Amino acid sequence: MAELITTGLPPALVAAALAIGYLLGSIPFGIILTRLAGGPDLRSIGSGNIGATNVLRTGNKKLAALTLAGDMLKGTLAVILCFHLLGGKSAAVLAGIGAFVGHVFPVWLRFKGGKGVATYLGVLIGLKFSIAIVFAAIWLSTAYLSRYSSLSALLASLLTPLLLWFWAGERQMALAMALLTLLLFIMHRSNIARLLAGTEGKIGQKG
């Protein structure tokens, strides 16, 4: 699988793409923005997560939107930057993997980051914009019907590698996003348990 993703890229470029992606992905926008706004440390409130959903729990919708944008765009930037600087699609794919891992396991926060949905989408925007649009459509429609944010992300990410492989014909990207989907499911294991138990909180639900 690793060989199919790197497709002969020199080891130095593989390391560079992963490192650049990781460093960009590990920028904790949620924590930075809330601190700049004089808010609390995100890790001390709500779920303790550093993503936009937990920022929203501070009551600041603008900061939540900015966090969402930042977490997405760092994935997109990593992909585009490495595509142009380090050798095309293979470097871009590796940078996307690095960015997602950086967000989920940031070295600056003792490897305790977010769950990765926004960065997943940001990486997908950089790699294959048309599939990113489908991802967003699946997320929105599932969220509208079920009111579960976690279920929406899980379903959209589960279908993404299949769409890349069978519809877009992008097997290299499909394998990379399948790996990220697996990591995303692992990060959402507590949500999955609550969904199965019927205790997962719904979008807009208080308390």
C-alpha cells in the first residue's frame, strides 16, 4: 500500500512532504483563536477537543467558523504546496496524510488533537475538489436527516475512498483517503459507541 501511495517518490521527498503536511496540520487554530479572543483553553471545556465544534461551545460562532476554516485550509494548503514544490500528485497525497495526522496528533499538544473531519475535507479539497463537493453533500444531507454530526462525517468519509476509486479513477488518492478514513473512525470510536447505544448528542441539542 505504501508503494502505491508514494509511487516511486525518492525517500527524501517522501519525508519532506510528510513533514510539511504534519507541521501545517498540527497548527491548533481552535486554541490559538480562542486565546487571542480572550476565551478559555478549549481543552478545559466541553469535550476537550480543539476543533470547531468545541469552539462553538464557548458561544462564539465567528470563532467557530474561523476555526473550521483554518482546520480545513491547512489541509488544502499542505496538499497544494507540496504538489507544486515537491513533485506532483504523490507528494500532495503524502502531504495530505501528514496534515491529517498532524491535526489529530499535534506534537505541540502532546499528541492530543482533534478528530480530523475538517482537515479531512480540506485535504480532499486539495486533492480532488469534485469529490470534496460530494463529501459535503453527503455530510449535509445526512446531518439534515439524522441530526447527528458524527454519523454524517463517518458516512461521508466511508464513501470517499469508494468514490475516488470507482468514480474518479484515482486509486492512489483512494488508498490514502482510506487510511485517513480508518484513522477518522478510530478517533470517533466513542461517538460510534454512543450512536449504537442511542445516546449520541444531536446537532443543536443542549446539555
